[in-house]
Amino acid sequence: MFVLLVLFVSTIYVSEPFKFYEVEVDLEQVFQQGKPLPRFWTSTGLCPPAPREKTSEFLLSEDSLLNLEIIGSLPNQGLKYVRIHWLLDMINFSHYDQRKAISYDFSRLDAFLDKIREFGLYPGFEFMGVPAGVYDNERKHRFAYFWSDLAMQVASHYLRRYGIQYVSNWRLETWNEPDLKNYNVLNFTIDDYITHVHSIRFGLDAAGRLLNNIHLPLRGPAGLFKSKDHHPFCWKIIELCNDSPKKCPFETITFHRKGSGLRADEILQGGLELMEHFKDRFPKISQLSFSNDEADPISGWSTPREFYSDLRYGAVLASTVLQHWSALFNGRFTNLESISHDNGFLSYHPYEFDQRTLLARFQMNLTHPRHVQYVAKPVFSTLGILASLGSMAIDINSNSENISHVVSYQVNPFYLCTLLISSNDTFESMEKRQKLALHFTTNNQLSGQTIGYVVEGLQGGLNSPVNVWNYDGKPPYPTASQFEEMRSVQFPSIIEGPAILPPAWKKFSLLLNLRTPWIATVRMCSLQSSKPTEVLNISVRNINANEIIIFWHEKPTDVRCTVGYEVWFSKSNLSIEWRQINSGKHTPFLVYHYAPDGEAVGLAGLYRVRSVDLFGRVGAFSKAHYHDG
């Protein structure tokens, strides 16, 4: 019988300067304990800045699109959804038809959503905002009709444009935090809001009837659910859902619970307390699913906080994910559908690293033409590491020294991913380093199989671009060499391996000496796993005259045995000379920033990519993509 794991952790104290932490992974016990692990954490979000009239200009800007394309470059759909406010502001009133019905111009929203799809992402589409050019009296006098017609037109337009398969994966949601004055720009009353929500539901149903009678799920009310006096809209719609469950417009109840900026467990605890309140006051909605779609360490994305710049934020995010998984695993949060991180914003000077973002943005305003440079923060790479988790997992295990771990796996072919985290939340760790011993034990479950492994991770101070930037004096316009140095430490590093275990192994041990905070994975694969598949859809984006970014896609797979990607270049299709341009540079994600460093090769030419797994097997090269420089 094929089995997998169980983590048993004990702490052994030895002589200073380091404590020694030991982890036993027994492969014979895990199958009996594992449960399906849904990928509930793969969403980010953002809000276009004021003024709202410039929503389209912002979202279609080069800065915004490049940010989203990099966000979409994590492997195995490490980020799948992007939840965005004010999308309806991108629609324009076009004309009235003969029946006095409004026709809309979707061209700007089309252009943006085309890009979202191209980047391999799905929108969290909020029915929030008002199409430009619509008269106020039109919206007010035919209130219910206006919103149901708009929802019907939006849904039917994109079902026809993209197809049912793609649009059915969108996360459609009602107006974000409608109780807040800065969001309730239309001055909804409670009755207005209730009518608005039911009109959206009616319009989606109408669109579904037009195309094979499909049903489009709706989420909401995206509320804070705090004081009933100050947040009456969200409480009222939940009360109505409880009174008439069959008439509830929502399939998923969305709420927002953030922490205070201290500990990761505050986010889960806030969600559980709200669920208990719902259970007591509104028992009839308990069968719905729930989503905390702004599950962040603290509110105020733009407020600079030092922990956002380094691995502490990544460790807090990973801890938040594991804690929610434990609550799912143990039945404490049985109806949790997802959590979302509201961190898809664009940072700005002088807080390039210190805001709640995935990437540090450098606006190179003194160049001609102006351009933007992005450097991935450790939190981005953390989400890339989480993408390696398997489809089954056991409960997390934590000790008193802030070390947590979970083992995930797939049965056939054999795949094991042990994820380990050392986090002191948003505080500096009391220890500079930690030694960790991992022991993997098996009997005959893997008999006859060749097993390989690789250890990969992020360590405080080592995988930290902000340290490089700070050392260089926080330049607002870093040089090419400074950017190169920052990018050399922006992604996870290989700590040990790839290597193949001895035949008929019974016990395998690893000793790791890691700088805190740290996040590490031990991935083990069977040679029976399929070889890497062909990389797809190469694209190249100009950054400036001397730099490009190369993107690619891969076929979705549950088994994460890929170690990295090779990027090759040839000057022309008449040449048979290809050379690997990322040789010696670990490239674990679906993106590579190429700056030739003064070489006389130029950027014009052909680019192709292939993947490499931990056995050294390579996939077929992608189709060559020509870039004209």
C-alpha cells in the first residue's frame, strides 16, 4: 500500500548558539489522515486610485498591466484571481435603441479584461461603479430596471466574448463595502441597496437564460460586518437571506476581517468569531459558503510598514493560509471557500517596498521615455512556494518556537511537498538562525520507484531585495547593476539538491541551517511522474532599449516536480546558434527579466523556453518567439 507522512515534531535543546529542531515524517501513516486540500488562497486584489474618472487610464496603463502580468507568472496558478474595484466605471454609455433601452460601449473594459485573460488570470468582478455618460435621472427613475439590465448586458456580453467555460470561473460580486461613505458614492439607502443586489441577481439570471440556461453564482455583500448602526446594509441583506434562504441572492457570503498588524492568527480568529455570530443569529445561512476576500494583516494598504518589505510579510501570509487550512481540516471553518490578499496595488516613492504590495515598483521618470521597473518582494515568492502544495494534506503542526509545517501529497504518481515556516509574525525573530533536522521514513510503499528530492526556500536577509536597496542607500532610480543585484535574490533559492535517493531507501535525513524568518519546502517526486510538458505562449515585453521581460505559460498540473526553466536566445531564424541566457540563474517562475549587461548581442531575435524537473529531464522547447527589439 502506498502511504505518505505524518509530521511529528519535538524540540531538542543543545548547546548554544543554536537550538535544534527535529521533524519526523513517517510515510506509512499519512494516507489515513490526509484530506483534499482546496487551493483557497490564490486571489489578490486592488483598487484603482482616485479620481474614479481615470479608472480606465490607470488600469490600462503600462505600469498596471505589467504588474498584473507578473502577478500571473507564478507557476501552477499560484495566483488565479484578481479582485478589482470600480470596473463598471470602465463602461461608457453609447446610445438609446428604438425601445429606449441603453446600449453600452464596452471597448475599454474589453481591452482590460482581454489582458487579464491573456495573463492567465480570472477577474473578481464587482458590480461597483456606474458607466460614464449615464444620466442620473435615468439611473434613479428606473432604478431596478437599470441595474438588472446592466448586469444582464455585462454578463451576456462577456459570455459571448469569452465563452461559458472561462466566464463561469469569474468571481462575480456585489458592491464592495457598501456601508462605507467613501464607497457608497450613489448614496444608497437600505432599500436602494437591497433592490440593487436583487436586481444584479435578476440580471445575471436573465443572461444565463440567454445562453443554455446556465447559472452564474453571485457573491456578496463584501462587508465589514461591524457595528449594526454603522453597517446596516450588510447586516440587513444577511437577515433577509436568513428569513428567506431560497430568495437569497448569494451563493457565497463575502466578508472582510483583517488583523491589527501584530499576529497572523488575528485574521482567522476574526473570521471564526463572525461565523459564530452568524450561526447564533442567522442559522439558516449556515449552508452557504463563506469567503474572507480581504484577509490582510492590517488595514490601509498604502500606510508604509517595515514588515511588508521583507520576509516577515511572506511568513505572515503563509501562516494565515496554514491556519485557515487547519480550521478547514478540523471542521472549525467547514464552509470556508476562499481567502483573498488585498495586495495587488502599485507601490510609490518613497515606499517602494514598504506598502502592502506583491512587487516593488520603481518609476524611472528621468529616462526618455519614462519606464517602470518591478522587483518581486518575498511575499510574491511565498505565493510561488505555496503553489507547490499537493492536492491532499494533513493538519498543520506547530511548536512553541514559531515553527509550523504541513505535509501535502499526491498518491499516484508519488509526490510529496513538506512546507515549513518559521515566523515571529510581524516582529523580528529572537533567533538569527535555526537548525532543523528532517527525517523521512518509509517501508515498502515506494518499492521499485526512483525518488528524487529538492529543498527550496526563502531566508531572511538572503532572499531579500530590500536589503540590497537599503545597502545602496535607497536610490529612487537604481542603476542597471543595482536592479540586477536585487533581482538576483528576489526568488526562492535551491538549498539542497536536486538529488536522487538511494535505491530501496528506508530512512532519509536532511539537516538545514536557516536564517530567520524562513520558508522552505522539501519536494519529493517519483520518476514515474510524467516528463515536463511543452511550455506555451511565449511573449516578450519591452522595458527599455536594453531590457525585456519574457513570459510563458504551462499546462496546469497537480504534480509540482519542475525545478526551473531554461530561456534560450538566437539572433535570427537563419542561425542555428542558440545560447541559454539564464544559465546559472535559478528561474522557478514563468518569467525572466533579461538585461544583456552590455553584451553586443542586442535584444532582437528568437526566444524559446523549456522546463527542467528534479531528475534533470527537460521538456520540449516552446515554439520560438521572434522579438524585433
